[in-house]
Amino acid sequence: MLEIKNLHASVDDKAILKGIDLTIGAGEIHAVMGPNGSGKSTLGGVLSGRPGYVITEGSVHFNGKDLLEMEPEERAVAGLFLGFQYPVEIPGVSNAYFMKAAVNAWRVARGEPEIDAMGFLADIRKAMEALELPTDMIHRGVNEGFSGGEKKRNEIVQMQLLKPKLSILDETDSGLDIDALKLVSNGINALRSAERSFVLITHYQRLLDYVQPDHVHVLAGGRIVRSGGEELARELEERGYGWVTGEAA
Amino acid sequence: MNSVALDTLENVFESGAWPSRERDWRAQALAKLQHEGFPTKRQEAWKYTDLSDLDETPWTTATVSEDAVPDVALLPDTDRVVYINGIFDAARSNLGELPAGVELNPEKLTAPAQAPVDAMSGLNIALARHGLYLHVPAGVALPRPLEILNLTSDGAGGGMHHVRHQIVLEQGASATLLDQSLSHEAAALSTQGWSIELAADAALNFTRLQDTAQTHKAVDRLHATVADGGELVANLLELGARPGRLDLHVTLDGERASAQVNSMLYAIGKSHVDHQIRIDHRAPNCVSRTQGRALAQDRGRVVLDALVHVAKGADGTDSEQQLASLLLTPGAEANVKPELEIYADDVACAHGSTIGRLDDDAEFYLRSRGLSRDEARALLTQSFVRPALRQIPAAFRATVKRHLETRLPGAAAMENFA
Ligand SMILES: Nc1ncnc2c1ncn2[C@@H]1O[C@H](COP(=O)(O)OP(=O)(O)OP(=O)(O)O)[C@@H](O)[C@H]1O
Ligand SMILES: [Mg+2]
């Protein structure tokens, strides 16, 4: 599904990613953990095509296509979704309009007809109800005035509607109350299938109790310094990062 | 003063064959223009808008011929008054039955209520031959929106034309007007003068859409007075011309009168658009709202000056002014200036202006969900202008949308533009 080789990226001449190698197979769930400032969001940004990064070395292939050559919207409709660590508020653009446009962009890219308005409204209502978001938010501005937790839940609503092949969720669990964490986890689990993969960027073991990862990676100083199974997350929870990052240094 | 234009204007005026009862005020208006000359950048009100090249053109009066006029998508169920090169065109107009007592005369010019306030209104008053006279008696609502089309034909290059309208709504009367100025490529000059009087509790929704070619010069002026409890809504869309200029002066003259001015300017290519808005609070407890949205891209330039003046004694004034500009590409320019002058007590006045660019984070967020760059930018631009479009009547929305779409790539995103 995704093949990252020796990826180096910098911002304003400052190297941030310093040689990432990561392969994600179809149906796999990978957790990426690591200290603040280690480059996790940068990795998500580079993969989704956020402007401002310079790729200095390496390659990324997404289902055989050179991802780094594609525009952000091309990556999206090819099936890649980024759940933002800080979802953006866009007053004046309604959630409903935005998401319908997005859903249709994905459908058109798959050669499907555009969704009809009624069908779309039914879908978005269902997804919002599942995440216990008030459905009147459908007609509010995108994330406008949403609480931190509501914004995160709204990311999952979007993921539900788009049904991506690869979802990179950047700290979607941060800022969620305990009940919301369960709703978000259910949302992720509901999409799990042999064709869909996930990258869960997180600081907390708790999410991984609900969504069992196949692999856990520790990103530190722009490199993956350790990879393991589920048990690695538990060990990090107990011991902190010192022992892995120290080991790497 | 050495002006080719002023010399030829004298001849144009003399050959006008004006009715003798009009000669006096026309001659006075021309004298005002001759005395002041065309505006120059040295005048504060014309600091950013240059009309000095008017001086060099031997202007003639644009005449009506069989040449092409701009396509207009005609609205269903409206009354329509059409002017081509400043002359009423009965064939293209459409006037249905109106309630008893309504006087609507597309060719009637009355003596101006006041002497010309500047050179360009002098030009307008001196040379306007036709114009709409609308008088709606007390308590009467115009049954349909009224469209005024001010068209410049293809063959009007080097010519100028003028119309002057007078609208009077008596007590409790109401009307909805759509004024459109359109042209093809002709390098012409047009002026339009509006005098609007709203008596007590009268209500007018006035929408102006100026979308002439970048070779066109449109220099228009609108004066409105609003008496007790009267309500003026003015939606002003300045999209074309170089320059496209409108001076709007609203006087709130009776208690609880209100004015809502929504100004949207969008300069694209080489166009230059300019709104000078002045709202005078002259009576207590009046309300004014100004929403200005100025957009510029390419080499386009927008100017928006909005002044609220609260006179002594206009206590209890409630006024808000919100101006914002957005530069869509490097090279574009915006000059936006809010102004507030308060000489009364107990007033609530808020004003502010912002200048910005499209939010990169918002653009990326939209694109990361699959919207194209153009769609994302169109959506964001749309959300920026929306506050200035809210009060456009339903009957005109499709028309306004069509004009905005030609400027915004990813136009499909305009589906729910307001
Ligand atoms: N636009 C930028 N300009 C300058 N430095 C940047 C920029 N973006 C990221 N960085 C730097 O790159 C490093 C990695 O940032 P990144 O956001 O990827 O960290 P992270 O692992 O996601 O951290 P956190 O756990 O706090 O979310 C940080 O030192 C950050 O300051
Ligand atoms: Mg981060």
C-alpha cells in the first residue's frame, strides 16, 4: 500500500525527517509514537502534500504511484486521508457543502456518478450520529466554533464518508474525553478491512487498547529508532522514550 | 486649462438641442465641470482613481445604432427599463401593469434637487438626456422587481453617455430595484446619477451591478435621503471598468431611519474599481451598517473609502462598519479606509478593516479532502465575500452569481454562494 524509502524532508533548510523507511501493507495498522517535535506531523504533512516541505532525498510510493509527484487533492482522491492534529476552522464554508464536494471528488476519481443530495445528507447524518455530534453542525461552517474534541470527531466523520484506503490519523485521540475516545475507536474499527490501512500517530497507549496495531514505531529526531509489536507501546507507556531514543543516540 | 475634452464638450453641449426650460440648470452644471476640470489625483477623493486621461479624449456623444449590445440574461417576472448609450430603448424594455398612482417614466428628467457636487456630476447633469423617474405613492409596494439596464453598445467607442434617475418612495411605499451596467469592448465613458428619496417608513432594496469592460469608464453617483423609519438596503457590486467608480451618499434624515450598505468590489485583470461611501446620521436613533468586501487579483486595484458621520444631535446612533480586503495574487492592490466622525453623544459605533490573503492552511485542508486548488480558492473567496451578498434579493441572485462565476475559477463551488 505505502512504501517510504529513505525519506528526508526539511523546512526552511532545517532537516526534520532524516531517513524514514516504512512499509505499510494492505489491511495493516501501524502506530507511530515519539516525543514532541520528533517529526510525526511532518511525516503526515509530507505524505499528504502539505506545501512548505522540501524533500531532499528518498521516495514514497502509494499503491505503485509516486506519491511525491502528486498534488494534495490527487493523493486524496487516490485514497489517502490525513486526520489533522489541528483541524482548520473555515467559517463561511458549510460542512455539508465541503464534504459533499469532497465525496464527489472521490467518486468522480473512481469513475462513479456524483452522489445525490438526499443520499449524501443521509450518510453524513448517520456518520455524525455515530460520533454523537449534533446534526445541526452539518450546516455550520467547517469546524467553526467546534470544541477541540468535536473537531477531532469531525475528522472521523470525514474519514467515514470518504472511506480512504490509507488513513493517517495525527493525534486524533488527543483532547478526547473517555467516551469520545471509544466513539473514535469504534469509527476506526468500523472501517478496518483487509484493503484499508491506518497510521495512528499517538502519544497514548489508551487508543491502542481499543484499536490494536499490528506494528508500533518510535520516531525520534526524524528517524524511526525502533519498531515492534503492540507490546512496544506498553513498554513506552511504562518507561518513557529515554531508553529508546538514548539507545539510538 | 488645456483640455481637448473640455473644448469638445462645449460643442457637444451646444449641439444638444435641449428644451429651453432645461437650459439653465444644464448650463450651470457644465460650468461646474469647466470650472473644476476633470478630477485629478491631487484631490483627496480621487487620490487613487485617475481620470486625468479624460482630458485628452475629444469625447463625442455615443449614439444609438444597430450595433451589438451586451447579452443580458433577462429575468422572468420583472419590469425592465433599458437604456442603450444613455437613450431609452422602448423595444427592449418591458413594463407590466403597475398599481394605480405609480408614476414610472423612463424618459423624464426633472431639474436636479441640488447643484452638482463635483465636476463629474456636473457632466452627468449637463448631458444626461434620459433617466428613470419613479414615484411610488404612500403605502404602495411595487408588485415586481424593477430592472434598469444601462448598456453600452459596441460602436460607442470614443463616445460617452449619461443617464440620471430619480426615485421617490412616499410614506410606507416599497420597491426592489436592480441596476445593471454592461458593455462589450467599447472604450466609452458613462455616468449615471441617482437621486433617491425615501419618505417615512418607505423601504427600498437597491442592487447595483457594474460589470463593464476594462476599456470602459463608469463614473456614477447615488444620493439617498431616508426619513423617519425608512429603510434603505444598497447592494453595490463593482466588478468591471477602469475605473468603475461609485460615490454613494446616504443621509439618514429622520428618527430611526436605517441604511445597510453592502459593497463588493472585485478588480481582475487591469480593472480598477472604487467605492466612496458616506453615511450621514443627522437624526437620533438611526441605524447604519456597512459591509465592504474588496477583492483584487492580477493587476487589479480596489479602493474603498467608507465614512460614517454622526452629526451633533444624532444621539442614540447605532452604526457598524466592517471592511475587509483580500489580495488574490501578487501585484494586486487594495486601499481600504474606514472613517468615523462623531459629534453626538450616546452613540454605538464600531468600525474596522482587515487586509488579507487566502488562508494557506484552510486551502490545504480543503485540498487534502480532494477539492482542487481552484475549487478550494473559490470556496474560500466565496466565504470571504458572502457577508456583502446576504441582502441581495432572491430574484437577482442567479444574475449576480453568473457575474461572479466568470471571475472565480472552480465556479461550481459557487453553488450556494450566499
Ligand atoms: N513550518 C515549520 N517551520 C519551522 N520548523 C518547523 C516547521 N514545521 C515543523 N517544524 C519543526 O519540525 C520539528 C518536528 O515537528 P512536528 O510537528 O513534525 O513534530 P511532532 O512529532 O508532530 O510533535 P508533536 O508530538 O508535538 O505533535 C519541530 O522541531 C518543529 O518545530
Ligand atoms: Mg504533531
